[in-house]
Amino acid sequence: MIFQERIRALRKERKETQAQTAAALGLVDRHYQRFEGGTNLPSFQNIIALADHFQVNADYLLGRTDEREMLPPPAGREEPL
């Protein structure tokens, strides 16, 4: 349950809608909504994309740590405004 709470909180911190976050990740809106709702779990690639998008450690998203450890976007990948 921690995962969906964390991605929801991070999305709200960025003042993004679910549709905006989904678009930034290259997902269909409903697919992302299911992540937040806890009905679908993301693939490994989507966990990485979420961590990159929210600039946090993947372990933070997964509830393995409470340290967010803000990370810069990977080289060659710019964050949307």
C-alpha cells in the first residue's frame, strides 16, 4: 500500500494531474490510475520511469526506505516543465 500512497503524494507535490503524469511516462491515463489505485503493479521499467520522473530513489517508491534521496534526471532525459 505504501507504493500507491507515495506516487500519489509525489504527483500532488508536483501539482500534476494523473493524466499529466501518465503522459510524461508514456502511459495511457487509465494505466497510471491503476497504479495509484493499487489494482495494477508497475513493471520494472515503469518503476524506473516513475523514480526518474519524481526524482526519487526507487527504494523510496517501493517503501524500502524513507530517504527520498533526490536524484537528478538521467543524462539525455529532460524533465517536462
